[in-house]
Amino acid sequence: MKKIIFILVIILSCYGCTKENSEFSKFVTGTYYGEKTIHYLGTNSTSVDTITIKFDISTYSYSGSDALDFGRGNYLIKNNSIEFNDDEARNALYSWEWILVGAHKLRIIGDSLILNQKGSSIQVSCRLKKITK
């Protein structure tokens, strides 16, 4: 009888255990390279830049093909999103929407990251492939 109760306790304790169905469980730190696209809803125009993002355990740094397109800070993955908190000091005035900041929807397919962010006037998407560990 004690054996049956013990087995039931084990089974019931695992009842809530399910395979984590979030992008966090698939995310691997390293360096990713790809395209960042910004679509401006008001003018229906699009800008494209190539960017490289290096992810460490909780920090990131990135640079783009434009000399002013850069940043670094902390990131946090929650379920199927990633939130960037850029803490780079900037002196130049330029288009702030190029800064990688805020919450983005996150999808991981193999060794690729797909990031999407929709604002009131722009849509940002990044398609990045892992290039190093």
C-alpha cells in the first residue's frame, strides 16, 4: 500500500511538469547576423540595415552597417518575447527608431532568430542567423 501511495505521489508531482513551450528554452547565446527592416506605416516606405548582435548571458551589444546604428544593454526573454534595454549614451541626433530597444516578439527556428516589433507608426523585423558561439 505504501508503495502505491509513493508511486501516486511521484505521478501527481510530475502532473504539472510539462515541456517548456517557450522560446527561452531554445535560445542560445552567441553572435547573430542578419537584416533589420523598418517599415514606416505613415509613408509606406521601408529601410533596411544589416546588423550583428552579440548575446551574453544577460547583456547584448549590436552594430549595424550605418556608423550610428549601434547599442548595448540588458535583455530579458519572457515566454515568446525578448525585451531590450539599451543603455548606450548617444550624443548624435538621428533617427531613434533604429535603436534596438523595447519588447519584440521572438521566434527561434534552428539557429535563426526572428524578432518583430509593432509600434503605432513603424513595424520592425529582424531575421538573424547564428554565426558564432
